[in-house]
Amino acid sequence: MPDLTLTFDNGPEPEVTPRVLDILARRGLKTTFFVVGEKLEDPARLDLARRAHAEGHRIGNHTFTHTTPLGQMADSAAAVEELRRTDALVAKTGETGKLFRPFGGGGKLGPHLLSPPVVDFLHDKGYSCVLWNAIPRDWADPEGWVETALQQIAAQDHTLIVLHDLPTGAMDRLEEFLDKAEAAGVTFREDYPEDCVPMVAGKDVVPLDPFVATAA
């Protein structure tokens, strides 16, 4: 039976994240919320991230502004600041682990994800870099993402899926998705597929070249 690790990106959002947390709590599921740093400057959103952490979920760094993939930023210092500022805010949630997910610009993998200074920061801080192998594009297809996600899960042994706790309406189908995944025999896991984590605790476990922009 296929395995599934849930993750949620781009929150927290007061209109959506509490409901997601409630659903996960009822089912005893744990996940990772990769948060946008600037959202944690809002006390209400910071409290939501703290709630998620208190309920056993992990909180990861998903850049500060989520506007430009870090490998495409002309200002390398600004790219590092995207991580540094979010790192400080995630610490306020109580999270002590160091998990980072780069912004893919629509879920794409490639050398636009990272830059050499960003990699240096991740190494120095002991981060694990968590990528993905399933993007059902729930933000763009809030009505049809469930079917896409189930197809992606069925096509591989261990899926690390990216969903979004955003006010798009997509999370209205979260319980239905979890019901259908369970009915299909999916085993829910908290760990990540090895091939989705090219850096662990600041150490590269595979060459990062496919994900790092080269100097012009």
C-alpha cells in the first residue's frame, strides 16, 4: 500500500488553519506546516503556528515573503534575509528543529530553488531541506485537486504531498481527501521520503547541483 506524508505550505491563515488543525487532531495525524515568515509578524497567525506546534506538528521555514524563488533573486543578501528573518520568527512558535522548504514558483523543482549563499546559511544553521514529489495544485484547482492527489499517491510508494492552508476553498475537501486516501489503503507517515530531503541537519546527502543556481 502506498505511504503518504502530509505537508501544508504558505500559512498560517485564521480562516483556514484552525479547521485544518481540527481535522488533523480528530484523525490523530501529524504534519509539517511550512510557514511564510511575514505572516508570523501578525500575532494571530503566530498564535496559530504556536497552536500547531503545541499539538505535535512541525513548523518549517518557507521564506519570509514567498515572492521570488531564492535562486532567482539578484540580491544574494536579500535571499539570505528571507531565511534569517523567518528563522527568528519560527523560533517564537517553540519549534527547535530546522526544516526549510524552498519556494518553487508553482511547485517546480530546479536550480531556481537555491543559491550558494542560501546553501551556506542552511549548512551553518543545520537545516534539513524538504522538497516534494506531489503537487496537486490545490490553490489553482480547489474543486478538482483531490482526484489529482489520489492519482499522484497511487503512482509511487511514498508520497510527500504539498497542500496549502490558504483561503481558496480547497481545504473544504480535505476531509474527503483523507477519507478517500484511507479507503485506498494509504498509510499516513510523519517522516519524509529520502529522495525528497537532499540536505539533513546541515549536511548534503546528495549533490545539490540540480537545485542551486550558478553564478551568471
